[in-house]
Amino acid sequence: MAELVFEIKLDPNKCTGCGTCVDECPMGVYEIVTVGRKKQSRVKDLDMCLGCHTCELRCPYEAVKVYPPLEDLEKILQS
Ligand code: SF4
Ligand code: SF4
């Protein structure tokens, strides 16, 4: 099976920098940075991402999308 490459889209307008993604990601993909006066999440190490979608599911503000989406991932893994 070809190696899956994951992509993360963070919406800076929705992200409050709450840190939930940092706490919940098992692979340490995220960090909180300060941009201007605002804190927000940043992807620091995408290569570590397992595509588990925990960050997307736990973000209280729907600021994270992981690709491929969960529903596609199931099909890809079954093919
Ligand atoms: S959990 Fe969501 S709102 Fe909180 S820092 Fe992460 S991306 Fe931003
Ligand atoms: S999908 Fe999983 S491994 Fe990838 S950044 Fe989100 S929580 Fe971390």
C-alpha cells in the first residue's frame, strides 16, 4: 500500500490558541505561537502526523481539518 500523506488545514480565524490540539495530539504535531497579540496553533511537524483525526474531533472551535477526511480514509484503507 502506498504511504499516506496527511495534510492539515488550520483556520486562523477560528483558532483561539486554546491548546487542546497540543494536549490531545499523540505525536506532538502542534505548538502554540503568538501572532501579533493573538495566540494560535501552528503545525510544527507534519511528518509526525498519523492521520488519527483526534485534533479535528477535539478542537472546540472547528479550526482544524485533517486530509484525507475520516470517511475517505476508511475507503482508502480498505482498497
Ligand atoms: S484546539 Fe483548535 S482552537 Fe484550540 S489551539 Fe488547537 S486549533 Fe486552535
Ligand atoms: S491527526 Fe492525529 S497525529 Fe495528526 S495532528 Fe491530528 S491528532 Fe496529531
